Amino acid sequence: MAETAISHKSAEWADPATKTTLRVFWKSPAEWGALTLDYMRSIGRTGSNNTLSFATVYELRGNSEESIDMPMAGLDVDTVMKALKTLEAQGKVVLISVDDGDPDQTTVKFLG
């Protein structure tokens, strides 16, 4: 059953070496990424010359008062980072990490 879910991109092993913990997705990381990009477009926060097109992962996860309506609000940081990396691979965002390694402190530039 796990392998079927994995092959359909609706799950992944959280620990690929031991395969003891399966992470099941309600939506795939690519779907979360697309929803978030659409949301950011709808509120005018995309574009290479737009100073409002920056957000932190912390903000995207709904951890600040002004971001509670974000599509990724309440998601775990690993799923959010996977979603953002799918957008980065498509050239739709730029991820700017900080040296301390805390993914919540990563800044995202939404290009559009």
C-alpha cells in the first residue's frame, strides 16, 4: 500500500533508509506550491520588481497574524520546503536561506 501511494506522489518515506515512517500528503508538494503561487499572485505579491513579493517560510506557514490565510498555513516545514523547491525548479521563486539552518527563516522571492 505504501509503495502505491508513493508511486502516485501522495506519500513519501520520511526516513528513506529505514522506511519506518510514511508521510502522507493531502495535496502533493507541487499542488501546495501551485496554490501558494496563485494566492500570492491574487494579492499582488509576485514579480521581479515588486518589493512585496518576499515572504519567509514562517509567514507562509501562517505563523504570523497577517499570514493566517496563506494556503500553507498549518503545514509542517518539510512539506512547505518541498513545495517551494518545486516552484524553484520551475523558476517561479528564488529561495534565500540563512546560515543558521532554520528553514522557517528562509526568504522566498515570488517571481510570478
